[in-house]
Amino acid sequence: MKPIETLSLAATCGHSQTGSSKVIVNGKGASRVGVDTALGIIKGPGSSTVFVEGSKASLTGDGVAPHTCCGSPGCGPHCVAKTNPAGEPIVMVGE
């Protein structure tokens, strides 16, 4: 079990994640694989058993697509970003 990801949590690149406006976890929208972003789309893998509005729930350590300056010198965090390492620990989700 891993913590779920939510709106406003910072991914490892420093960008805030987006989340659902309909499914709320601890006052914030739940993040979804393939829908929400941390500037780059959250790639997952996410949960294979818990879905938010038909999309996999995003979990700690999910990959984020390369974004902004990726490929430029000194831009490494934006090329290999992951979702927030702590997540929203009040809700644990099966992988």
C-alpha cells in the first residue's frame, strides 16, 4: 500500500500536481494517471485496483513525463521527475 497523490503536492521537480475536482482526499483533489500533471503528465504506473473518475489513482513514486527545459544543461529534475515522495498518507491505496 502506498499513499495517494493529490492536488498541490510538489513533485520531485518542484512543480505542483493537479487533481480531480470531484474526488477529494483530505481536502484536495485526488491525482490521476494520464490525466493530471506536475507540468508533465503523470505517467504512473499508479494503482491497478483504485480508480478516480475512471483513471488509475496516482501513487507516490509515479513517473512524470519530461517537461519544460528537459534536454537543456542543468535541467535534470524535469527529465526524471516523480510524484511527491510522501503523498497524502491519510489515504493508503493498493498498488
